[in-house]
Amino acid sequence: VTALAWVVANAVPFFQDLVGLIGGTTQAPLTLLLPALLYRRAAWPLNRSRNTGSAAVVVVSAALVAYGTLGAVGNIISDWHNHGTPFSCALPPAAPP
């Protein structure tokens, strides 16, 4: 457990970016995609004409996952360029006096 925590802490040295990455990849599937897919599975044999709304939710949630993940990865890359790469042990820039 300690080794895994060390790898995660050094791979993504900024906690805010790690939270953003986890949120970007899991928020839309858990809150939008999973309920829509379960509804489509349950309602498909009963009423096929009412599934267009849930199909739209599936498409929108897939787009949200893609944009959220890409945005989080972009923030991680930006912070790596500004503050040093993972496992580099670079010192943070000095604060101005």
C-alpha cells in the first residue's frame, strides 16, 4: 500500500490534478451513463420508442467523460511543465520577496 501511494504521489504530484482526473473520468459515468444504460436495459423490451432520450444521455455523458479527462490531463501536463516532471524531485520556485 505504501509503495502504491508513493507511485501515485510522484506520478501526479499535485493533489488537485489527481482529484480532477478522478472526477473527470468517473463523475459522468456514475451519475449519467450508468442510470441511462440501466434504464435502456430495463425498458428496451417494453417500450422502444421512449429510449431516444436515454440514448441522448449516453452520448452526452460519453462526451463529458472525454472532455473532462482531456481537461484534467491537460492540467497535469501544464503543471508538469511549470513545476517539474514526476519523479524529478525538483524544488518549487522561490517565492518573490
